Amino acid sequence: MIKSLNKSNEKFRQHARARDRLIEEFHRVMKPKSVFNLDSHRLTEDNIISTVTGHSLFKISKKLKKTLAFERIYSEVNEID
């Protein structure tokens, strides 16, 4: 039982790290003021918003019928190039 929980926890951490890297990579390759749309049938709207905006790299720009639009935030602090 404990091994199973440890495996589950590790998979969750791996998933969270992969999600964070994906958001950071989106930010890296998008031009300032760029927008991307996101829809997920697995996550709630609030969960999507907090996940994407939690790094202060994107802000929600509009809510569409089934999709959320996020705008890339530009600041010299989070620019690598």
C-alpha cells in the first residue's frame, strides 16, 4: 500500500513538473502580447486559470464559450533573451 502511494505521489510530481515546463516553454517561444487558447474537458475553469497564471507569465485575456484565452505577460524580469 505504501509503495503504491509513493508511486502515485511521484507520478503526480512528475506531471506537475511537466506541466510547469510546458507553460514556461510556451512563454519562452511566444512573442510579447501573444495569446493562446486553452480548453480542457478534464480541468475546471478555475483550475486552468490558476495553473496557467500561477507563474505570472500569462494573464487571462478573455473567456470564450468553451475556451480560455491567455496573453503572454512581458517584463524584463522574466525575459531570458
